[in-house]
Amino acid sequence: MDLLTTLQIAWRSLMVNKMRSVLTALGIIIGVAAVIVMVSLSQGATAGITERISSMGSNLLMVTPGGNFGPVRGTSVGQLTILDAQAIANLPLVERVAPEASSNNATLTAGSSTWTASLSGTLPALQDIKKWPTSEGEFFNDYDVENGAMVAVVGQTVVDNLFPNGQSALGKSIKINGLPFTVIGVLSVRGAGGMGDNQDNTIYIPLTTAQQRLMGANSIRVINVQAVSEAALTPLQDSITSLLRQRHRLSDNREDDFRIQDMTQVLSTIEDTTQILTFLLGGIAGISLLVGGIGIMNIMLVSVTERTREIGIRMAVGATTNDILTQFLIEALLLSVIGGVIGITLGWGGTQVLSALAGFRMALVPWLVAVAIGFSMMVGLFFGYYPARKAANSNPIEALRFE
């Protein structure tokens, strides 16, 4: 018997009991849809976190004040200064250095509009480290830093709240904590940062201006250090550690009064964690596929019993054991494949709805669709084999006597 005829017979057999076939496939549908949604959620989270951390800069080390000594573990009396940043900039393997002195709650006003944003005093090199272009105007330059210029570069969220109705902020005057600044640049939209903060709700000013006019201190919150390559990160981290320990006059029995974060390692750790989460979520959702497979086997066993006389007649007129085995396997396979296709469609729709409602991206990758279809077919073949073998091994004489 050719495959097309076998498919037609299998399809007609399934259509005889439409409701039973639908309910049998429901387990596969739910299982595949759950796998699609769960894994897409994890993949989307991974992609989003990776993109956010990458937006902080490539080959990046972040040096911050703080250590693990003192009366309370995790506290420190150490601090970083612009001189520390300048010393780091002279080390081999360093591409760029951009110290930042910042405040999380700067009050901004423009006309009658008031807004609160993150304020950061830094150097022009930060724009190159973060690869963050301006949509209007330009970033401040070394001349502005040297002269303590009262200029600012703002994020799009700041513009939207200080200059509503689509007004351009370029060239406008704003006040930061009561002091007047001129907007010379607007940064392109970046979105959430590596720590989940809104990068667009930020305003950058020259470091000297921030320290002398707004913060009244020479301390640095973070020193961004870009290495010449990814391979240079580890030796550069060791060099920075030795340099800062020497500059801060730390004895051998004193712990570091600073921390160095390798953002490549942070990204790797997050990716490993989300990969484990992907397998966990996929495994939990996969359990429903197994339940669906058991449902297929149960219904196929019932079908074999109901069609015992049909099996006997077919074998009496020349159908071979392989013909009977193939027919019932194809019926099980049809149920699982149809359920898989519907499940993928529902899963894709679910990812779109959740993405819209929750406001975050969910990534439906092609390999996931292939895995879902392949796994549903395997479930159908695995759980359909026993009923098919039972049908194929039926005694034709006994089958013909069956009522």
C-alpha cells in the first residue's frame, strides 16, 4: 500500500471521531504552545539583558569605590579621584578612560516644566566607550571640560518632559539644581540600561563643571576603562589593582578599597543563568507534551479495540503486518503534527500578546519551532508505537470474530 493511500485512510479514521481527535491533540497543542511561550520568554530576556549590558560598552572594566574591610563588612573608607583615572589612562592595554561623578536625583527645570533625572559629570571619551551617538547637536569636548563650561547633553526622556509637544531642546537653556546650562546635544534613544534603569532619563555635563559647581567634591563614582581588546581585560584588571593599591597606600594585609567589574564576565554569568532558566522553563512546559503523548497512546489503544474487526478484514484481504503498523503510526503522527502546528501558532500568538501587554521583547527563534515540531513528532511515534504494534499483531481469525 502506498503512503498517500495510507495517509488518506488515517485521515478518514481520525475524522470519524472529530471531537475525540481534537481532545487527543489538545495535550500536544497545550504542550507545544507552553514550550514556545516559556522558551521565547527566556530567550527574549537573555537578548534584552545582553543588549543592555553591551550598550554600556565593549571590553569594559568598571572601577568603583568600596571594599571588604572595616568595622562592617562591605563598607570602605576609600574613594576614587580624577588623579586615579589619569593614572589608569597611562597604563598599557588601555584604550579609553572616562570617570564619572554622578547624582541620581538632579532637579531640572525649563520654563514652567520640572523633571528629575540622573546627572553625570564625565569626559568626552564616555560617548566613544558607550558608542552612543547624538540625534541632535553634539557631545561636549575637551575644551568644555578644561574651561568648566555650563553645557549639557540630555537624553530623550529629559527632552520629552522638559520640552513637550515635540519642541527641540537644542540650544535651549535649562536649570540643573538651580544653575543655568545650555543644551548642546540630544542623545539617541537607548532604552533600559544593564541594571534596568532608563538610560534616556540622563543628563551629561563636563566633569569639572559637575565637581566645581554642583557636587563640591573631587570624588569619582565610577571609572570606566575600555581595554584595547577582550583578551586584555584580565591583565589590565591586574594592572589596575596593583596601581590603585599602590596609589592608595594599602599594605599587604589590607583588602582593596575599590572594586573592579569585568562587564564581559558579568554578561557571561547572566547568559549562563538565563540558559539554565531556559532549560528549566522548557522542561516544565515539556511535561505537558508527555501528558499529551500519554493521551495519544490511550486513545489509540481504544481505537485499536474498537476497530478490531476492521483490522481483521483488512488482513484477510491481503494487508500485511507492516501495513497495519504503518496505518496506526501515521494516525498517531498526524495527531501530534497537527497538534504541534496549532500549538506553534498559538504559542507565537501568545508571545505577541505578552510582548504587547508586558512591554518587553520575546524572541521566537527558528530553531525553537523546529524543535517543537520534531519533539511533537517523536512523542506521537513513541506513544503511538505500542497501540500500532498491538494492532499489527492481531490474529486475523480472532479479529473477524470480534463483535
